[in-house]
Amino acid sequence: MIDFSILIDAVYLVAVIFFILGLRAMSSPETARRGIVQAGGAMLAAVVVTFLTPGLAPSNFAWIAAGVFVGGGAGYVWAKKVQMTAMPQMVAVFNGMGGGAAGAIAAIELLSSMSDPASTGLSLAGAVIGSVSIAGSVIAFLKLQGWMRQRPLTFPGQLGVNLAVLALGVAFGVYAAVSQNAFFLGPFFLFTILYGILLALPIGGADMPVVISLFNALTGIAVALDGFALVNGPLGDAGYAMVVAGTLVGAAGSLLTILMARAMNRSLTNVLFSAFGAKEEEGASVQGSLKPIQPDDAAVMMAYAGSVIIAPGYGMAVAQAQGKVKELADLLEQRGVDVRFAIHPVAGRMPGHMNVLLAEAGVNYDKLFDRDEINGQFPQTDVVLVIGANDVVNPAAHRAGSPLQGMPILDVDQAKDVLVIKRGQGKGFAGIENDLFYKENCHMIYGDARDVVTKLVAALKRSSS
């Protein structure tokens, strides 16, 4: 009989190497596609080689194959059809499925090996984290999809209630392990899932990208813990692969969470527990008035500018205006205007949202500048065109007492003239009036981003003919 253990170990080792290479490639928009292909191929190889595990029963083989084809098929179809604006929701769902899978593996381990204290402890930890991840990810999906209120949901004594629910869940899990009574695993999972729901409810839409990244990190940690629990069992080789893959995901997700929180100049505890955006700002007096401008006049302003910086936001993504924005930039450059793009780290609903959209439209990477690179150039810029961005360009971040105080923003207000494309006069996710809109050098162009940019393009073409 052929011993496939050496082959399995070799494939897992190669898969781990490609996980690392793929993750590194994903750090840059230029190489992200290659990184995704590398990591995806490595995962496929790891899944396929699992079928060669010695002693795998035919019934288990059939279940695994069915799961691969059903899950893989559904994922492929969904990923092909999903709109870019709905990508954060898809990430939340897929991440939640990962957390749920980790919780399910932990449950099986608890049911089969509660006599082993070390394995039981690891499985309990993986089950807690996995349950919190899937429950919180579901709430994140519902909020981003608009199927429930996006603003934070709070109630008196919320933090105390949340901690009590978590403590009850952990207590039931520990008692189930000590007494070796599987009955108490039911309330254990019930309370830990409930805690995940309660943890996500007071988090608003503005903070949801950070939270999705956090739940992604938690899923990775849960997978790694499950891997440790599996190492001494019949699937020990798979356990090692899970430890490495889970650790990589957990580390990358944790780093991304920290970086995103820093981009908003807020701590992770503030994101999780402050219910940011639950109440709109009150008592703040904004000086000035809103000054509408027609697209034709705005086009003339940009056509005769020496430099234009475009600052895109979620409004551009919703309107799917990136193609027209690229056309606008090309027309301006044909007239000798220096055109660049200013990308805030948390513009949109997930990291890199604007970069991906603009790359999809064919905008060169060397024209995309992050906040730190471009902020010092606004004072020398003739016109800034803000497309559907709000909180990330709000000078209220420099105002004492504002909920946004201290948040690093794009200092677009320092340009000579600012044009803002916006659907209406509503406030951003944070529920705070935007001081930029009332400044003397700012003019508002109301309407759908795609429609407005189309009019700007038409006006530029007429002026060139």
C-alpha cells in the first residue's frame, strides 16, 4: 500500500510557502492579483491532497467532495456576480463562514476528545473566537447590505451585559470540559454567538471596515487554535497547515486592523466600544454657506487649472463612476493639466477600495497617492475635485470638541478651489456636518456622481471642439 504521508507533508509545506508569498504580493495593488492566484492555488492544492489522507473513510471522502463542489461553486458564482460596492459584504460573509467552520471543527474536537485537557482547552478557545467571528460578521453583513440600521444600536448598561453574556458562555464551556458532559456545549455556543452579535451591534457603518478586518483576524486565530488541537490526532499534518495558515491570516488581519484604526487616529477599544456615530453632532456652529455650481462652470474651472487633484470616496463607488472619472482625467491631461488622485486609507468601505476601482478603470498606479504623500501638495493645487467623499475630507477633524478631532484627513480645503460632487446635503457616516462644504473656496455640484462626471466630460469636450 502506498504511503502518501510524505507527499502530503511536501504539498502542505509548499502550500505554506505560497501562502506567505501570496500574502506579501497582496500588499501592493500592482501585485495583488498575482498574490490572490498564488494563495488560492496553494489552498486548492492543500484541499486536494487531503483526500489522500490514510484511513479516510469513503463516506467522509464523499462529504468533503460535496462540500468542496457546493461551496466552491457558490463562491465562484457569487464572486463573479458581486458588484464592487458590495465587496465588503461578501468579505464579511466569507469571513464569517471561515469563523463558523473553525467553530464547527472545534465543536467536533470537543465532542471527541474532552478527556485531553490540552486539546480541550485549545478547542474551547477556538470555539469562542470562531463563534464570535461568525456572529459579528453576520451583523456586519446586515448593516453594510442595508438590511438593518447602520448606525450603532445601544442600550443602557450594554458593556456590562456583553461581558456577562461572554462570561456565561465561557463558564458553560469550562463546565462541559470539566464534567465531560456535552450537553453544556449547547448553551456554551449559544452565549458565545450571542456575544458576537452584541459586540457588533454598537458599531456603526463608518467603523465597519475596521471591524471586518478584526473579525478576519479572529477567524485566523480560531483556525490556528483548531490546528493545534488537531496536531496530535489522525489529521496531524492538516493541523500543522491550519496552524501556519491561521497564524498568517490572524497576523495580517491584526496588523491591518491596527493600521486602519491609526488612520482614523482612534484606538481599537474606541472603535469597538464608543458607539461612534450613534448620535449626530449637536451645538456645533458652521460658518459660511453652501455654494452650488453648475457642471459647465466647474468644467471650465478645471480646464484652465494648472493642477487638479481628484479625491474619490464611497459615492464614486456607489455610482460606478470610475470609468467616467478616468475619461475626465484623460481629457484634462490632454489640455496640459497635471492630474493626480488622493486616496485616504479608509475611503470607501474597505482598505484599497478606491485603488481597486480606479485600477479597474485603467488609472495608472503612479497617479495614486496616499494621504501622507499628497497632503503637503494641496496648498499648491489649483482645483480639488471631491467625488462622494465626506468624513475623510472634513476639516472638523481640526476643530476642538468635534467627534472627528484628531482624525487624519485629506486637507483638500487648503487648495485654491474645491469642487464637491455630492448627492444631497446629508451628513456622512459619522453624522457630523462637513465644515469643508461651507468654506469660501468650496462649491457644491449636486447629483449622482456618474451623471455629474458625465456632464463634466461633455462640457470639456465642447470647450475643446
